[in-house]
Amino acid sequence: MATLDVAAIKADFPIFKRTVRNDHRLVYLDSGATSQKPFQVLDAERNFYENHNAAVHRGAHLLAEEATDAFEHARSNIASFIGANADDLVFTKNATEAINLIAYSFLNATLKSLRGADLPPGSERFVLAEGDEILVSEMEHHANLVPWQELCEKTGAVLRWIGLTEEGRLDLSDTSFFSERTKLVAVTHQSNLLGTVNDVTAIVKLAESVGALVFLDACQSVPHMPVDVVALGVDFIAWSGHKMLGPLGIGCLWGKSEVLSTMPPFISGGSMIESVSMERTTFAAPPKRFEAGVPMAAQAVGMSAAVDYLNDLGMASVAQHEHMLTEAALAGLAGIPGIRIIGPENSIDRGSAVSFVLEGLHPHDVGQVLDESGIAVRVGQHCAKPACLRYGVQATTRATFYIYNDLDDVDALVAGIYSAKKFFGV
Ligand SMILES: Cc1ncc(COP(=O)(O)O)c(C=O)c1O
């Protein structure tokens, strides 16, 4: 496994050429929110617009042919990155839209069934009856919580959730949450607040024992570790391009082909149809069924370049690098008086999102002092309010590490926190 050459990596990211706040070097510790982009990704997107721009799957001309080829090549490349087939990968605006896609498929199937409509064979598993259950966890990002709350409210299904241990892990000691009524288990692979990496094998086993589908929110795992959907054994995953060096405005939903093929569409319109008459429409096979309208081809090409970039580094090396930084950060932070890590304090089954609170200091004040020194962190609830409340905090400061960070960045964070404490006299 190769060690990452951070200096060489940084040279690929134009943003690190600039300075911030009184000429400080940029210490970017907010990749959990969105990553920076290397010139390879920026060039790929620009090249698409400059040389091949056309609406994919629509024109009979050369540019349309080239644009379609580039778009479909991007699909295959991104699918391979997670060990999947291209036909099982759907492009969406972001992970949030991918999760809503599944939620609305359930809703649409349920509404049609209530009106006595004929559902295609296999679609019944998306029909929710009153009292059916959707199981999430207390550590979910709002993107993997609110759509399920909404779905339950509209259908009469019941939302249940797996609680968390003091240490910041899923509490699977009580498995009664998995019941005959559970239709879907929707959990995160890696918590964006706590850094916890969940035991997917255990979750899949429990879900299988009750016949439930499993959705994995892979926003914080696909960019950071090797992910193989076949090995994971889940039914769906979703993630966003912008957190893995790719452009904004593109995300992915992967689903097992036997599941996607029976799933009703979410957004309808052009490009997702098989045949249309004034009376009725039949829908195309996946992935097209879920990609109504002219898709984001330039972003797909950019995301594919991001995949190439990460493949060149090797995802095992990426994970190892982040593990090393996480260990250093946890060790450095542990020595600071009055600090409390929100999430596992050791680096076992843990990613690089490190959240903390400091006694006597508001996270926003910490973030502001760090920013004055060029250190970009995130403060607040990180779209995971229930998990914050579970640990009795209104907000945290969060540092997240990626391929362009090194031990100097960890040292800068620790020194910045001492400065904040000194500045506020705590
Ligand atoms: C774990 C997790 N899930 C879902 C999301 C939502 O991603 P997006 O806003 O790109 O749709 C995020 C973004 O921070 C996340 O960290």
C-alpha cells in the first residue's frame, strides 16, 4: 500500500495556491461538507463543455454521440469504483435526491396501490401499509431521516430507530427493532458527526432475518475507503460526487438490479419512458427510468475524473492515510484540557470526522478563531441534530481530513484550539 505524497497531491488542487485571512495558508478541514477539486476534474468538465457539449441520448449528430459516450463511460467507471454494473447506477443531483428517490418510489407505489392500480410484478415490496416500519438510527444525517419521516407521515408507516451507545456506536444489543413489519432499514455507513463506521454485515443479517430492504448512506464512506457493494450485501447505496473530489450537482444511487427493476419512478418526464400515448405511459428500464430530463453529463464526466484520481492513489492508501491523521488528531486533541470528543475516542472502526466541544467555549467561537488562522472547520449540528442531542450538545466543532491533509494540518488544528482557549481566557 503506497503512502500518499501530500505535497504532490496538493499541487493538483488550484485552491491551495491561494491564501486566506491575512495571508495564512489554507488548512482545509471541512471535506466532510464538500471536498476540494483537483485540476484533473476541473479540466475534464471544461473539456466536455468546450469540445463535446450536447444533450445526451437525444441528438442524431456527432456531438450528441460523443456526449452520450462520455456520459455512459462515466457511468461505467463510477459503477466499477464500487464494484457495480453500470446499469444499476442512477445519476441524481446529490445523495439527498437519491434518498428521496427511494422514499418517493415507496410513496408512489403505495398511492397507486391504494387506488387499486395494477402494479408491475415485484413492485408490491414498495407498498407500505399502515403500521409497517422503517428503521433508521439516531446518528443519521437529516438527509437520511427527514425523507423517511415524511414518508411515514404520508403513508401511516412507523419510523423506528436504533439508539447509540455512550461511545458513539450503534446500540445493536436490542435487536427487537427489527420486526416482521420492517420494510426498510436505512442507516449510514459512516457518521458525518461521530466518525463511527457501522457494522454493515450485522445490520444486513438482521434486516435479512425479517425480509427488509437495506439502504446504506455512503456519503462519508465511498470517498474515504474501498467500498464494494456486492461484499456489503445491501440493496441500495447513495453518495454525492462533491465529497469525493467531483463536481457539485451530481450524486449516485446504486441498487441491486432485481430491486431497481421493480421500483416505481420518482420524477417523470422525458427520457425515462418506454412508450407514451395520451392515455398512458410505460417506463424505461433502470437506470433511465430514474433519470428524467437532460442529465448532468458534464458533472458525470467530472465525477468520473475524480474516480480516476482516487483510483490512481488507491482507496486502501486513502483510507490508511486518513486513519493515520485521525489517530494523530485524536491523540493531539485528547491532551487539550476541557475537550470532549463527540464520537469514538479511538480510531477503531472510525473515519476522519472528529467532532468535539470545549468547556466554556461555544463551537462558533472556536470556528471563528480557527478561521482567523486559515483553518476551515465546520461548526453547528452538522445536519445531525438528534445525535447532537443524544450526547447533550447543541453544536460541535468538526474537523474532517482528506487526501490533501497532513500532520502539519493536525498540528495547526491543535495549536488553533489552544489559541482559541487563550483568546477567550478559558
Ligand atoms: C452522512 C451524510 N449523508 C447525507 C448527506 C447529504 O449529502 P448531500 O447534501 O450531498 O446530498 C451528507 C452531507 O453532508 C452526509 O454527510
